[in-house]
Amino acid sequence: MTEGAIHTSDLWRITRMPANLSVQADPMADYTLTAWPAEGTAVARIATWPPGFEYPMHASETVDILFVISGAIELILEQGTTVLRAGDSVIQQGTRHGWRVIGDEPVTFAGVLVSARR
């Protein structure tokens, strides 16, 4: 990764829920990264964002279970903000939110994004 770069990788995906444990095919074969998992699916994702990076306010039709691995990131909600640091976690349930990397170091976080309906 080069300094200042945004890096996002999906590590695994579940193409149907409940997951079928008898299927042995590689779920990442022929996969193209998308912003959100398709309806009825989930993805395990890891991302690194550079200092100062901001992701604008948005609401996705997902339940996001996120874990901060290193660095610090501000979660921006309509009601206020909170800072998450290495070891912190948060669950977003389709609420309107944004992100801002704070401090002088990149933030790396991982999580599972599960498709949801309103």
C-alpha cells in the first residue's frame, strides 16, 4: 500500500443466507468488489483509509459489524460524533452516518456487511 492510498479488500462472501456449508466452491471466484452486498448476501471486508480521508453521510441497506484494527476514525451521526480507536467496534443498522479519519496515521478496520431491508 502506498502512503495516502485507499485500500479495500473483500475477504469472503456469503452468496445466500442461510449459508450452505456443503458448497465447496470458492465464493470469491469471479467476484468484483461493490460498495454494498447484494440482497440476501454478506461480505467480510478489510479497509485502510489515509489520514484526513472522509466518507460522506450515507445510509446503506445493511447491518455493518465493524472493528477498528489500528488508527482512529470518527463516526459522524445526525445526533453527534464518536471516535473509535484500535480495539473498538460498532454496529450500524442502516442509520445515516459518515466517517472521518483522524490523527496522523491511517485507519485500518474490518467488518462484516450483511444485506438488510427497511
